[in-house]
Amino acid sequence: METETFRNVERLKQLRVEHRDLDQVIARLVMDPNVDQLMLKRLKKRKLMLKDMITQLESARIPDLNA
């Protein structure tokens, strides 16, 4: 159980770093009037997917108080 918890914590850290990096890339690209809109849309979709994964892992770490 502890190994799984450790893996989840490490995965959460990785996802947060990737999410932050994507946020910075997207912020820079938005400033470029010649940016490829399809690429920007894909990056934003990836960022949203990462956020969902982060939320899911975070909620899995919260103990069920009703149990």
C-alpha cells in the first residue's frame, strides 16, 4: 500500500510539473499572432487533461471519512 501511495505522490508531482510547463508554453504562444491555432488547441486540451488527472489523484489521497 505504501509503495502505491509513493507512486501516486510521484506521479502527482510529475503531472503538476508538466501542467505548469504547459501553462508557460501556452502563455507564450498566445502572445504570438502567427501561432498555429490547432497546435494551441491541442496543448490546451492536454493541459486540461493533466488537470483532470491531478484532481483525480488528489481526491484519491483524501481518506473517505464516511468509511
